[in-house]
Amino acid sequence: MPRPTAAQLAYGSATVIVSTIAMLLLSQTSTGLGVAVISAAALALGLLVALTVPMPRRRGRHAARGGASAAPVTTAPSASHGDATPAAQVPEPRTATAEHPVHH
């Protein structure tokens, strides 16, 4: 089983804390059973959120073992200069259009 990423831990923990506080404030419960039920629900929700955060793709030497799922990296030669340097493959910067002018 892969280790959880920092994003998964952060989103899950934040979900548990925020949902616990929100449910306690909305329910206005003060009994031990009510707090326990709300805490269990918040933990379940935090776990669900942590598990649904997308995992980052593998890179480097782990991707080489990926078999058919690893996409081959190809570089197309630049049409203007004929060389395949990374600087020649950088697209031109976008310019603002006057279709939606900003009014102050």
C-alpha cells in the first residue's frame, strides 16, 4: 500500500477539524454520545476526502517499470529553426485581446 502524500494528510486533517467544529456548532449537542457520533462521522469524512485526493504520477526510474502505462517521451523538431532544443519549443506568449476591455 502506498504511503499517503502530504496533500492527502493535509486535506484529510483539515476536513476532520472543520467538519467536527461545524457539526458540533450546528447540532448544539453537549452529550458524550452526540460528540462521539459527530467525531466518528468527521473521521469517516476525513478518511473519504484523503482517499479521493488524486495521487501524483510516478516519475523517474519508477515510471520505467510501469510497462505499457508509461507514455513514451518524444520531442518534435522545431519547424522554424530545425533544431530540437527546449528553448525552440517554447510557445509564444499570449497577448490580451480587446474583446473584453477592463473598465475602472
